[in-house]
Amino acid sequence: MRRWDVVLIGRLAVSMLVARLVLGTVPARAATDSPPSAPAAFAPIATIVGDEIAARHVPGAVVLVGARGRIVYEHAFGDRAITPVRAPMTADTIFDVASLTKVVATTTAVMQLVEGGKLALDAPVASYWPAFAGAGKERITVRQLLTHHSGLRADLDLAKRWSGYEGALTEIVAERPVAAPGTRYLYSDVNFAVLGELVRRVSGEPLDAYCATHVFAPLGMDRTAFTPPAAWRDLIAPTTREGAEFLRGTVHDPMARRMGGVAGHAGLFSTARDLAAFAQMMLDRGRAGDARVLEPATVDAMTAPQEPSTGGRGLGWELGAPGVPAGHTLFSDRAYGHTGYTGTSLWIDPAARAYVVVLTNRVHPDGRGDVRPLRAGIARVVAQVLSLPETRIAAAGDLRVATGLDVLEAAGFAPLAGLRVGLVTNHSGRDAAGRRTIDLLRSAADVTLAAIFTPEHGLDGSADRAVPSGRDPLTGVPVHSLYGAVKRPTPAMLAGIDALVFDVQDAGVRFYTYVTTMAYVMEAAAHARIPFYVLDRPNPIDASVVQGPLLDADLRSFTGYFPLPVRYGMTIGELAELFNRENAIGADLHVVRMRGYARDRWYDETGLPWIPPSPNLRSLREAALYPGVALIEGANVSVGRGTPSPFEVVGAPWLDGVALAAYLNHRDVPGIRFEPATFVPERDTYRGARCGGVRLVLFDRERLDAPALGVELASALHRLAPSRFTLEATVGMIGARSVVDAIAKGDDPRDIVARWQTALARFRTVRERFLLY
């Protein structure tokens, strides 16, 4: 057995130097710094904005781009005002940001209150505002308001003679939904006006005062406010004419203006620098320096699909890319953002650790402007710049993490020179720039990509059934499915192959089938005397924690290749080393180690873009819950497959969610709380049936013992519904008959967890011999 490690310090150093010349080194928030100069790579932005100004689509704009924790581009173009007196645009111009209010102010405030237990997402709005229940609104929930699935129409009727904030509340109470709650997506300002009122009711502070204290102040957003003071007037970009004057410091949105300028849907004024500080906080998963604005799990929830009809909305945020060509690093499928009617937009991409702020007052002077071509053009330029190879390598170097693929690529794939290669991979096999391992090997000098092998879920990672073999549509290379008619490579598949390469992102959990596929291919490689290379990748739920019962030897299967605990605390390369030695596979194994990896890092701390490793692990939060919730999915319960939040809900048509949540919360499971929930899976277990159950709210992943959570769930279901819950069906996933027997006897879950600690200690001793980091 050999371990292979490529040294690429010199190449990384040169690449990082080039990237710093391109990107600069300006801190993301430094109020006293002079604005950074525009690097040459972003020069096309000036042409795009200039053309849009010449076309009279906008009078001017401020464009700011942040990446890797710093502002890399900031520039003001054109004019702030063109009438009655022309005034040039400056980088510190204050804009009416319109519907950015929804996400920057209102959604953030609501989610802070959810974290504090003052609001519950799936609670009826009427439980906090009883009068709201009138006119058929009693079933509308907080979550439905945030995702625009309440059924309320877009605006209040401005033809009526209501006025003031209280007048708006009276109209809202009288509003009748135009669609049944939860059935249709209808973008609605009324939704967020209601949310603004909920902030006032449960916090005791008006929305503007609450946000000033709890959102803007911690972020240093000192040029952000509702109803800005008169001293800011000269810096504010005017919008349209109202009577004899242009609106300047008075909100443009008619409904918000009639409400007095403070509303949940509109009314906020801000600058590009202040919005950059907010965007950086979101990229840093709720932290801004020493301040914690939101919990990481909350940011994850806000930016993950929350509704079943399109997957296009998170909590408040719009999800997906704003018209950028596929394949660019910026605006990946993890991107999220929002736009404002006045011509503002904020888009954030955690995969690129980047954001783009575009601020215009396109409604000045006559309301006929159009900012859409400007947004699309800027997005294309930024996507192209941030996908440059030197930028990609600098990101890996700055964050001190490079996968085995990145390391091998930087070495020019030298160990594979002259070889015909078989590649085991899927959609997760990508380098830091998002390029497929398939394409990199296909184009590598003196390397022949002869065949591709795919694990469960197929090449694109989307199939939930047996996968047929075929060809890669982009390269024409044969694709052999190892999750269909066969699960091991046959001699015919390996004919003419000189080396096998494995590059698949796993989940760090015993019953995830990718690790079994790796072991089966290793066995085939050993039998055929073909070298086997593993391109190491991070354990997404960190590689320092070992938890859960060990698999009984007689329960080995495709979902349990080796007697591992549920969380084995190893990278895929380390696991290959263990399998090879402890199972006496005898493969000629080469692990291409990562650079700069620390085993106690969660995936979002590596700087690598999150690519869902399989269809139902869409976020790191779901991956963290998976080794616990999945322990019970062999039984007659839904674990959320077929819903927008798999492994975040548990239920069944026969379950009482209120009773289950109360019981589990009384158990005081560390790091997690439970909310009553109802949901209807669109596929899988209980397809089309209304399930009662619980939503699992993860608020401290470091304290969570996920397998212990699984035992708590199984025990609770057995205690509350012993005649309905099929406990014996959990044996395969729990992997230890003694655990299932103890649950059946009514043993306390904490005692059950204590009993498996001795076996875990023995496993840790074995594991220690194979750790590479």
C-alpha cells in the first residue's frame, strides 16, 4: 500500500500572486479606506453601464462586487439626479432599495425572533395577531408569508381611502385570500407588511427600531434606515415626481408611503457598502466579526428551497441564478438574492463566496427605466472573472483547502501519464472552478479516459432508482452503472484499463452507498491488478467526530460494507486505507491527499462549493441530520423524502405531531428542538398523504449527537404509538440488534447510547492508524 501526495507550493504561490493582482486586497468593510480601484478584468462593466445610461435605461449606477471576504470592485457611474439639478453619482449614494427591504430587514428580523422562540415558522399568523384570522386567513402560517404561498394578493387596494399604518392593518384584517393557503405562489407585498407587524407584536418594537438595533448596528450599516434623516438628503438618489417635487428620502412604493414609510415590504434606504456588509454576513453564515446576527442553521434555512411548487423561494430570498450562462462559478445553483422595483439588486453565491450589489434609481425621472439588461450584463462579467483559473487556485490557497482533484490537476495529472483510465465519479466530481473530473481527465496531456463508472443516483446524481449504463452526453465516453444490473465492475468493463480513479463526494455516514461502491471497485481493481487512486475529499460533517453503534457483522450489506459506527470520522481516502488493510483487499492503493485540510472542519468551513452529493441531501444542514433521522426511515414513517426539506421532518398520517414535539422537547436533545408540522410528500413513503409529525430545527450542530437523536426518535415513536410504529424495521439502518431490542424494552435512550461507547473506543483505536490529517 502506498500513499501519494503531490507538492504544489510553487505553483500555488505563483497563482495566488496573479489572483491578488486581479482581485486586490481591499477589506470587505473599511469605512475609512479609499474605494478600491477597478481591476482590468472588470473593465467591461464600465462599457455595459455606459451603454445603458446612453440608452436612458438608468441615469446612473453603483456597482460593487465582493469575493473571498473582500471588496474586489466598486464604481459609481453616471448621475444620481438629472433633474431639476444634475448631480453626479458617487459610491456613497443612498438608494431607496425597495423590495430589498423584504430580505435585508424583515426576513432577518423574523428569523432572529424564530431563533429566540418568539415566532414559529409553521404557526398560524393568527396565534400572534388574533384579528388576522378573519375572512378565511386562519390557516395562513408565518412560513407561507415568507415564501409567498399565503394566497394573499399582491397589494392592498390603494383606491380605497385608508391611510396610515393602522389603516393598513385594518385593511389587512379585512383581506380575503385569493387562493387557498399553501397551494399557489403569489408574490405579495401584503405578506411582508404582515411580517413587519408580527415583528412589532412579538418584539415590542416597531420594525424600523428593531432592525436598527438588532440588524444594522451589529453590521456597522450606518447609512441604512427607514425614513432617513434630513441630513442624508443630498446623498439620496431621487426617484419619481410626487406633486412639485421628486421623492428623495420618501419611499417610492405607494403602499409603504401611505403606511408612513415603515413597512415590511419596502421603505428601506441603504448604500452599496452597507449592503456589502450584510452580504458578507450572509456568506459568513450569520457572523460579522465578533457579532452573531443569525445562527448558521438559520442562514441555511433561509437560503434553501422552502416550498414545493417551483423550488424557487427560500425564506424571503429568491433562489437560483439571475440569467447567467450555466457553468460559471458565480451564480451557481446555490445562489440567492432579491431585486427591488426602483432598480436595485443583491445577489449572493456561497459556492463562489461572492456577491454583487447593483444599485440604480431607474424610475428617475419618469418611471420608464429598465435595469434588466444592466443586471444581466454585469452578472455575466462577474461570473467570467470569478471563474478564471488563477482566481480559483487563489481561493483554494487563501482558504488553505484543495481537494485531491485540485492537487492532482495542479500537478498536471503526472501520475496518470500514458495510462488508460477508468473513472468512478458522478456530478460531485468537480474541481474548485466547477469543472468536471471527466472533462479534466479527458483533456489532460497523455491521459486517456477510457471509461466512466457511476454509483447510486447516476452520473448527474438525480436518479432515485436503478440506473442504466450508457454514454456521457458531453464526451461520448462509455458510462458503466454500478447501481443497476451489477454493483461491481465486471472483467469486461475493466478490459484495457491501466488505472482506476475514484472521485466522489461521500456523506461521512456508514450506510451511504458510495463508500460501498468504492470498496467493491477496490476489490475488482485488486483482482485485476490495476492501481486504484482515491482523490480525497472532505468529510462534510467533519472528520473528527465518531458516533453511533457499530454495525453487527451479520448485518453487512450494500448499505453496510464494514462494521463501522454511524459516523466514522474519516475522509473517503482514509476510509479506503482502512478498508484495504482491515478487509485484506490488497489493492495497489494511492490516496491523493488534500492540501490545507483540518479534520475538524465542517464542509462550509473548507471554502469549497456545496454540491448536494445525492438528491435528498440538498444542504449541509440536512447532511448533519441524516445520520440520525435516517436511522428510522426503514420503518413506516416519512423522513421528508418528496418534500422540500428531506431529513428535516418526520411524520406519518397516523402521528400526532403536537404530542411528538412536546415529548421530544421534554427529552432536551442537545443542539436541536422540535416543532409540530404537517406535510404532504410528493413521492416516496406516504406519497400524497397528509402527514402529522415534527420539524427538526438544528441550532447547534457541534452539540448534536445525530445517532443518539435517531435513537430518541425511534424510542419516542415506539412509546407514543407502539401498535403503529414498526420498530423492528429499523434494524437495517441502526445496524445493531441490541439497540433495537433495548428500545423495544423501553430503556432510556441515554442509557442505550452509553452502552455503545466501549465499542466506539475500540474502533477509534483502529481508526487512528489510518488518519492522514
